[in-house]
Amino acid sequence: TLDKYDQFGNIIWRKSFPRANRTELHDVKIYSDNEIILGGVTGDPKADFWVLKVNSDGNILWEKTYPTEKVAFLRNIIKTREGNYVFTGRTLGAYVIFYFHLQMIDAAGNSMWTYNANDNNTVAYSVAETNDNSLIVTGSYQQSYSAQSALYKFDKNGNKIWGKLYQEFATYLSNKTVIQTHDGG
């Protein structure tokens, strides 16, 4: 469900988007009264990526699913300067192998490109747009006794420019979000 509350915590409206068991919304971004983007996963019969655009009354303007052969976990969605949307997360394949997922869709929800790869079993959590018109994605790589934080840079066509893993022995590092600073860092 999606709820809108007043400043005192009273529900103004509640919208349900029934699909199947285990359908989940994981991220919401408000860009204007008629541009609220919701990102999540469906549960019918397996989890696919799911994006909805609703207006300020919670009415659906469009809704799309993005099937994958694996189980999907959407974590973050943003709007780019060009008016497209990019979401990131992970997919779960056979033998509990995680696959890094990044996908760009246009303003109507049509898929433009997808990057899905087993990049060191990295779990992607967050995506941001950089000043040089690229995308930066953060996450982590789980190991037996530690986790490495991960940082990747992509161009707007979905090509990976670079990827880095940062580690400390016997320490769990996990980047959950990323933003760019004014100095370009």
C-alpha cells in the first residue's frame, strides 16, 4: 500500500496495488504532484522488478514489470537529468549467487538498457547521477567472514567505466547510499 498523511499523522488516503502475495514496494521518489515513482518487486509467480508512476492522489499513470530469469530485489530508483529513470538492486540466481542489476527506463517506463552481471557477487543498494553525466552505484560484496564495500561507475548507455571493492579484514563494510559532493567526489 501507499499512504498519504497530513502533518498530524492522519491518513488522507491509502492506495493498494494488489498483484500477488509478496509484492513489495522498496523505494518512493516524489518529483512533482503528478510524478511519484515507486519501485519494488512483484511476487507473481516469482519476483520481477516493478515500477509504477502515480499522481498526487495515488492514481496509477503507468505500471511496468521487468522480468528476469532470477529473483529480483529492487533497492533504489532515481530520475536522470534527461527525464529517464534508473533503478538498481540485485537478482538471486541458482546456488544463492547474487547478480548486480542496473537498468534504465524512459519516461514512459520502457526499458532502454539493462546491466546484469555477477560482479563479485555484489549487491547493489543505491544509484546517483554524477556531475559528469555518469551513474555511480554503491553496494557490498559478502564474504564468509567479512563484507567489502563496492563502488561502480557507469556511463548513461549502461557501460561500466570502473568498479572498486574496499575491504578491511574481518569487518563488514556495506555502502547503502551514495551522493556526489560539490568537489566531484
